[in-house]
Amino acid sequence: MSLKPIDLTGGKSVYCFNQHQMDQSKRLYEEDSPSGQKIREAVQRLETDLSRNEQATVAFTLIEHLNETSEF
């Protein structure tokens, strides 16, 4: 029996991101800097190598790891 993959690309929101966070991450992604270049290369590799669902899994896993290791 083949299991249908769980779709992680839509549905109810678990985490809230504000517009400032999204704007700042886009700015860093587009920035002409070593960090910007590393981020663009990492995103390109993920988009090339992973399905949309796998990309969503990586994104959610990174957010969860950041939440677990936050320095509040």
C-alpha cells in the first residue's frame, strides 16, 4: 500500500510572521554581501534538489529549531 505524502504547503497558520520580519529576510536575501550570496545559493540548491513539500519541511524544521534555541 502506497502512502500519500502529507502536504505541508498550506493550511492553518501555526506561527505568525510579521511584515517587518519578511521584509528584513528579503532584504538580506537580495543583499550584495557574502551572507546574501550564501543564502541565495542555499535556496537555489533546495529549490533544485527538493520537491515543494520537502522545501516546506525544511522551512518548518528550521523555524522549529530556531524557536527551540531562541535566546530570550
